[in-house]
Amino acid sequence: MDFTGALHRITCPVLLMVGEEDPITPSVFSDAIAENLPDSQLTYRRYQDCGHGVVADKPDAALQDIRSFIESV
């Protein structure tokens, strides 16, 4: 199922986090999601040397980004 065409309808803030070494959901898929979300709603974070488990692989950076995102909403 491909819902990328409907992503522009999202009206709430979105935090999109991707590990650049993710073997399960490669970053190219997250890029496609980001391209279809409204810029005004999107916070997009990419993590180098990180796989699918962003919080597990980069806990300090990921948790800081989550905190910042929540505080901004």
C-alpha cells in the first residue's frame, strides 16, 4: 500500500527520524515521505552510522531531538 499521495493532507507536526544505515527501511523511503509532507509540519532528522533502531543506536541525539520536537509543539 502506498499512501505517499495522501501525506500532503497531514495537518499535525511530524518528527521523521531515519538511520542512514537502516537495512529495513532505507533512507530513500524516508526521503520520499519527507518530500510529500508539508514543510511547515515536518521536522526531519537523519542519523549517520545508525540503523533501524535510531533510539537504540544514537540514544543521546535521538532523545534530544524527540525532546526538542515535543517542546516545539
